[in-house]
Amino acid sequence: AEAAALRERLRAVRHTVLVLSGKGGVGKSTFSALLAHGLAADQAKQVALLDIDICGPSIPKMMGLEGEQVHQSGSGWSPVYVEENLGVMSVGFLLSSPDDAVIWRGPKKNGLIKQFIRDVDWGEIDYLIVDTPPGTSDEHLSIVQYLGAAHIDGAVIITTPQEVSLQDVRKEINFCHKVKLPVIGVVENMSGFICPKCKNESQIFPPTTGGAEKMCQNLNVSLLGKVPLDPQIGKSCDKGQSFLSEAPESPATLSYRNIIQRIQEYCDQHHFQEEKII
């Protein structure tokens, strides 16, 4: 009965993409926010961003929604909307203050994740983007289990170039294989810094073992792209604005747009293959 309720709620979701990272601080939530903005740039698409980082919900601030609250309707919780075609749900909307700490054990976290899926009235959605906490823990197992009632297109894994980050990404890819979660590809974030004045590139995080590119070749997964550092990304996130709109000519924006296009192509291909099987 529970699986049927989840399946019914997710019936109107066309594509689901999980954003994962092995380590914190690699830009996973930033990527989730910009992926949602990039997809929602097409007014014909309905996009939802679900933040299941229960202990560190940064999506409300990044999307300019701090201080907003969730409203209850007859059909369930209503998402908070950035644009008419971009809705957001996060535990951050349920806290009395952004500084409140969420000190919960696994079962309570799992219960909230289930509630987010079962009780939020998303409506018809083209893309559901799920921002997860770092690692491979309760929240990841729960979201894969609950979304498994419908379907998941796959996971995008975020890393930085240095080996200490890639070590954890290998674990994340291994996790995906074990729970039969397709890997759409890997994004190498903070991949060099291009000086805005002299245009020379500096490696802030040197790829001592070949970076994400070498790792992807070894593990036979796709490298979706490399995003260079741009100080404007952090500023835009702090202001709750879309970096893609604020700095349309930045090399990082061009990289993001290419990556988003590749994710869209993967999802369309995945959907086409599923329809053929049906």
C-alpha cells in the first residue's frame, strides 16, 4: 500500500536525477541549484528541486527562499516556488531559524524523506532534481528505495580534481552499482581558475592522479564536464540568484550549459529506451 501511494504521487514525474558527492564542500548543492535553474530556463518545462540534506539544508538560501514556509493544502504540502515553473522543497522551510540544528537519528530522517515524496503536491513535473547529503548513508538508501517505486533516470556525481576527493567518489560510484542506480556521469567542479585579467589558468586543486578524467576512464563512466572556479558563483549563491543569468559569458556558465544539455540528452534517451521496453 505504501509503495502504491508513492508510485501514485510520482506518476506525474517524467525524469528524476539525484545529485551525489562522496565528500562535503565540493559544490554539490551549488550544482543542484544551477541544474534546476538551467532546466527551468525552458519555460515549457516544469522543474522541482528536492533538498534531502536534512542536517545542512543550503538550498533555500541558494534559491533566494530563506524565511519562506511550507503551506498545507487539501492535496498535500505545497512547494515553495522560485519561478512559476520551478518549485523547491527543503527541511529548511520547516525550521524556525536558519541557525537551528537538526539533531535527528536515521529513522526520523527517513520518515521526513518519505513524507517529502508522498505528501508534497508537485503536480506534473518534467524534472525532479534531488540534492543529497555527502556520502552513502541513511538518506541515500531511503531516497533510492522510495523513488524506486517509480523510476530514477540516474545520478550525477560531483567531485573536485584532487585525489582526496576522488577517493570518496569511487566509493560513491561503487554504492550506485550496488543499489542498481545508473550513473549519468561525473562533474569535476573547481577545475582550475581562469584569471579574468590575464586569462591564464591556475590549478587551485592540482589533479595529482589525473583528476576526474582519468578516474572516469578507469571506471568506465562518463565525464560530463569540468567547471572552472569563478568567484561570482559563491556571490550569486549567497544572494540567492542564478549564476547562469548573472554571468552569462563566464567560462563556468558555458561549462554548466554544456553539462546540463548532456544530462537532458541522457534523460531523453533513457525515457525513449523505457518506452521501447514498455
